[in-house]
Amino acid sequence: MSTTEKEAERNADGIAAEISRREAELHALRRELAEWYARYEATPKRDDLFTSISGHEVQPLYTPLDTQDLDYLASIGLPGEFPFTRGPYATMYRTRLWTMRQFAGFATAEETNERYKYLLAHGQTGLSVAFDFPTLMGYDSDHPRSLGEVGVCGVAISSLADMERLFEGIPLDEVSVSMTINGPAIILFCFYVAAAERQGVSADALRGTVQNDILKEYQAQHAWVYPPEPALRLIVDMFAWASEHAPKYNPISISGYHIREAGATAAQELAFTLKNGFEYVERGIARGLNVDEFAPRLSFFFDVHNDFFEEVAKFRAARRIWARRLEGEYGARDPESWRLRTHAQTAGVTLTAQQPQNNIVRVAYQALAAVLGGTQSLHTNSMDETLALPTEKSVRVALRTQQILAFETGVPNTIDPLAGSYYVERLTDELEAEAERIFDEIDELGGVVPGIERGWFQAEIAGSALRQQREIESGRRTIVGVNDFEEGSDKVEIDTLKIAPEVEQKQRQRMAELRAARDAEAVERSLSALRLAASGADNVVPYILDCARAYCTLYEIRAAMEDVFGSYKEPVFF
């Protein structure tokens, strides 16, 4: 026998001995665990729900038996390497902390601009724009349907002029900007690009994200404009344009946040969000785009709810599923296409009007879960957001929450510190398996759009929301300060932000001045060209940019495309 053969035999003997030792250990553990469970069952327990918020039973103990079939390299791996379970980047927060964003926007562009400068001066590293309800729906501030809503829940942006004021004195080639808008997202994106041009900043220098996720609007949030097919066309137009002209900017943030806020479970949020992402990938490929040209610019946005370990596992499972599907099913070859990068926001739905100071604690735990889950950017809600738009004081506390987590706790010092936890790894596997089951169910319906048209997503979310609400109302699930540990009075003793009624009048006056001062012929010429492009197969982004530069208003641009695409009305499902 040669030396090589002898060495191979010794290695084989060593592996066999290790397998035998491992099997003996697991056998002994099963015996010990059975005895432990006998003692456990004989001991009285609290009268409580030992389930996750999603309704899944949580076992009293997790051991190596729950992860014995785990293939470390295939299922967990190393940070920055396929399947990215432990994080999308090799060094994670040791190289760069997550971007600290605070969602902000109220009243006029000038007032929001002041808030942005305040946040940047206090250590925020990225801006996140909250638009008012008329803007979210594509209406100008002087439209009849905007009456009473201008500047109330966010900033009013009705034209390029407003966008210029919003970022006056803020260099757009130095600050990352996220915009939360969907139905008319392509129009606001073009306002943003044109505003950057006015600063002398080209589109290829812009960094940030526009949410632009229309599928979840039909499923959960309802801020749509056009029917699904033309709306999806607009999104793919943005993919194509941004890939060529704005390669650092993410043209979509595929969002589970609003799905979860509407009442979905963690697994539903995970599955619906990723399935929507796959739909966008398929639409891009069908247009003839190379998946590796646009997939690296797709980003995600997840909720961070109260069930700490379930939330950590959700982020880890999301990265693994996305990597496997992009590589295996869609043929992506660039590792950048496999990396799921995500923004996270603490759960607004968990904030309570009763004892609002408790929200600071809730948000801190949720922020910790997001960071342990490996998020790339984070918004922490302010304690008063359930009552009104946040005050400067409450926004500062929310930002300080992130800074304490980043600089005082030591949490960012090591990557994915919960990896190897029997509980977390089992949860990650279970969430992945449940998501795959939901994918199959959606495929049986014919896909995402048929599922929306049949009301399946809406019914699934409503059913989960009903179960959770019944648990709270029955007292089976405790919400501190709401259905237990009450103080005998729900009186709120904190200051809230008030929006002056003069804001709407000011915006209306500005709209009148804009319409009087602009070149009316250029407005009509650009809108006519947009209608023609929408009627054909041209990418509409250059035409919307021309409209923006001519100071066409948000609603004028929306209406021009609506003339071609029509509007969407949700069928009655319930």
C-alpha cells in the first residue's frame, strides 16, 4: 500500500470515528432530553401563549437535534459568500455601520428642508422622504381631492420647484436619499433627477432608493394609480434607465414593510416580498434586460416587529432564498445579483398611544433585531408617531437609539453573532420552508398578478391580522400599557407636532404662481410627447424628465399617462 493510500485510509478511519462519536452524542442527548421533558411536563407553567407573534409554536428548548442535518457551508456559510445567510458583505459593520435614516417630511418643502439639515447635523447619514397623502396618490396640492391633506402626513411635492426647495443647500452627490412613494414613483424620481441637475449633479452620482414597489400596494397599502400591467411596465422602464444613467441608485425597494403593517405574519412578509421581487426580475428578463445588469440595484425593505428571534431569522432566511433563486432559477452570474441588501424600519403598527414612552423601549429592541439580522440601513420610529408626525425631540431620541446601539453596545463588533444558535438556525430553516410553501401556493394561482386580481393576498393578510387582533382583545397576548399594566388613564402628556392650516394655502398660492410663470407651450409639448411615448413601447423616463424640466405638475404628468393606461379600481373581495 502506497503512502497516499495509507493516508487516505487513516483519514477515512478518522471520519468514521468522528461520525460514530457524533451519533453516540446525539443518542445520549435524546435519552437525556426525554428525561428532561418528563420533568418539564410535570412542572406548572405560566398561563401564556408560547407562540411567536406569527402564531407558530415555540418549543421550550432547542438542542443540537434541531440542527443535526444542517450543512454549514451550504446553509449558513461565511459572511459575504453564497448563500449570504450571515450577511451580504464579508466585513459587515466592521467596515461600515448601517446607514442611519430617519423618515421625515411635513408641511412645505422649506420646513422639511430645515428638518433634514437638523438631522444631518446631528449625525444622520442618509435622508428618507415622507410625502403627504396627495403626493402619494399623484395629486397636486391645489387639486380638489387634496383639500385638508396638504402637508399633514408628509411633505407636499407637486412639481420640480418643490423638489428643488426640498434639497436646497443639501448636496445630492454627497447624501443618500430614500423616497417612499409607489404609484407615481417614476414622476417623483424624475423630479429628483431634475433637481440634482439644477445643482449641477449628474444622475450617475446619485445614491439612494425610490420605493416604487407597486405589487405590495395592490396587496396591502392601496396607494396605486394605474392598473398592474402598465404599472409594471413603468417599473421596468426605470430599471432600464437607471442601469444606464444612474447606476448607483436603486430604482426599487421591494417592500415587506407595508405587508407586515397590514397584519401579515413574518413568513407571509418574507414570502410575499420575495415573490414580488421574483416577479420584477421576470419582468425585466422578459423585456430583454440582462439580469446581472439590473438585479444588483434591486433592494429590499423589511419590517422589524416585536418577536425578536423571529425577526433576526427572517432577515437571514431572506438572503438565503434570494441568493439561491437568483443563481439557480434566473441564471444570475454576478455575485452582486445574489446579494439581498435591505433597509429596515421598526414596526409602526406596534407603537401605542397609551404610555407612548414605552415605544422607545419597543423600538430599541426592534433596532437590535434588525442589526443582528444584518440590515444595511435602519429607520427607528419616534415614540409619538402613533399620535402625529414626530417632533424634533422625539426624532432625536430615535436617532440616539441607533447611535447607542452602534457605538456603546459592542453589537457591531462581530458578524452575525447569533449564528449557530439552535433556536435561530431552526427558525431560519422553518421560515425558509414556509416561504417555499407559500411560493408554491402563489404559483398554483397563476402568479402574483392573478393572485392580486383574485384577492388572495388581501384575504391571507386579513386572516392573519384578525387572528392577532383577537389574541390581543382576548388578553391572550399582552401589549404593555394597552391590555395589561395600565395606569388608569390614557391621557397623553407629550407634545406633538401640529401642521398649521396656512400650509395648504401657501402651497395653493405657489401652484398658481408656477402655472402663471412657466412656458405653457413647453408644458403642453412635453405632455403630448409623453402621451405618445406611453402609447408605444418607448421608455417613458426621458419624456417624464422633459415634463419635469418644463415644470409640469405631478398631477398633469400622472393624468397624461392615465389618458393612455387608465386607472385601477380594486375589485370587491369580501
